[in-house]
Amino acid sequence: MMAALIAAPAFALTVSDVDTDGDSLISFTEMAVMYPELTEEAFGAVDTSGDTLVDEAELAAALESGMIEEPAE
């Protein structure tokens, strides 16, 4: 039980780690800095709402599904 309380979340990457303009959303340009190989097509797959921005839920879903991986530290 104690391990569950201190376990780190499965995905530590958050929008604030990528968002450079402070709008709490990730643009293609912002994400491409962390993922230089990212294509606009792949970004569009992460952006499930189609609004050209990735929010926290879309980022978490992309990480969980394996569409993108946590960047190496």
C-alpha cells in the first residue's frame, strides 16, 4: 500500500514542460522543439480535437497510447 502512495505518475511530461508561451496549450512549433522528428501529420494525430493545439488530456492520451514517448532526460 505504501508503494502506491509514493509511486511516481506513469507519465511525468506535462503541458507546462513544453508550453513556452504560457497559454497552457502546446503548438506544433513548441512540440517540435522537444520532438524534432515530429511531423505535422503526427502532431495532428495527437491533436484529437483538431484545434491545432494539444492540451493536457491530449498529451496524456498520446503518451499512454505510445503515440509519443517521454523525452530522454
